[in-house]
Amino acid sequence: EVQLVESGGGLVQPGGSLRLSCAASGFTFSSYEMNWVRQAPGKGLEWVSYISSSGSTIYYADSVKGRFTISRDNAKNSLYLQMNSLRAEDTAVYYCARGEEATTPFDYWGQGTLVTVSS
Amino acid sequence: SYVLTQPPSVSVAPGKTARITCGGNNIGSKSVHWYQQKPGQAPVLVIYYDSDRPSGIPERFSGSNSGNTATLTISRVEAGDEADYYCQVWDSSSDLFYVFGTGTKVTVL
């Protein structure tokens, strides 16, 4: 069974940092591209970042470019999102989501982890 | 950047048909995916590549895409279909690698 489990969310002050993790199981993690998608309270879905299966290709939404860093460890079946210089508008539930190729849908999602940026 | 516009809400009686539109410039030239999200839950893929259904998704869910509008159709609507629905495309030319629609709340009367 495919499982994606996020962790690392919490309350952080503006300007602070947080590192999210996504533990994958039930599939060959190194064969899949991965994404982070977020959802602010009461709002819609917003794509945040993409990483290819090997980690060699990475994309970011403009809203997080220069502040967030996506990475993966295929030996540990894990995806990460390092978030720096956090702002109030980064408050959201963060989901990791699996894709097979760039054009394919996100066929599995984690349950999400809540990040709250507030003083 | 590429924008996908959905109606904020759609209301439908049980047993009737709900149609949710997703408007975008020449969206018919792109592959559209649809997700269902119930309160407090992660999104679930219900339609991919415009009209394909993942295993486990009822045949009542169908999709189409042409011109500037993609449509998710839910036939014989049930109470359990009440949820938010989002369309999505991949747009390599956009500053957003992936674009989600604004979302539609489907209410079953």
C-alpha cells in the first residue's frame, strides 16, 4: 500500500525556519517525482515545489523561490522541504504528493502537516 | 501565469447531475486532472488526462475538455459527493509548474 506521511510542522515565528519531511513507503520511491502542495486555511490548493526522481531537476513557485529548498534522499525513501524566512502567508497545511512524470497527475497524497507562522 | 477559473459553488439535488467547469486559455490543448477534497482530508484524484478514472472511482464521475473549458460531471449525485473539487494542469511555460483551479464547493441539497 502506498503511503506518504508528512511530519515537521508546527508553530514558528515570522522569519524563522522549519524543515518538513515526507516518509514514503509501499512503492519504489526513487522512480517517482515528488511535489509539495500547500493549502492555506479556508483556501485552495497551491503547488509549491517539484523534484525529479533523481533530484537533478527542481522547480519552485515564485512565492517561495529563494526561501524554500526541496530535496530528497532516495536511500531513506524521504522527501524534504526546508523553509526559511517564513512569513505569515506561508501558514498552511503542507502536503507531499507523488507524480510519475511531469505531465501525470498527483496520484497519491500524504495527510498533510500544518505550518503556522505567527508571533 | 496560467489561470484556471472555477465557479465557487455548485448545488445539486441527490440523483441529479452536477457539472463543474474549469476555464483556462486554450485548456483543450492541455491535460486536465481533477481532485476531490472532503473536509479535513487530503485531495483524492478522481479524473486524470481529461476523462480517465482511477481504479476505485465510480463511473458516475466523468470528464471532458475542449476549447477554453474542461468539465467534471458527476451523475446520479450522492450525499457522499459533497466536497471541494479542483482542476489541475501542468504548464511548463508558466511560472507555476503546476496550476490548480480556484476550487468548487459542491453542495448536495
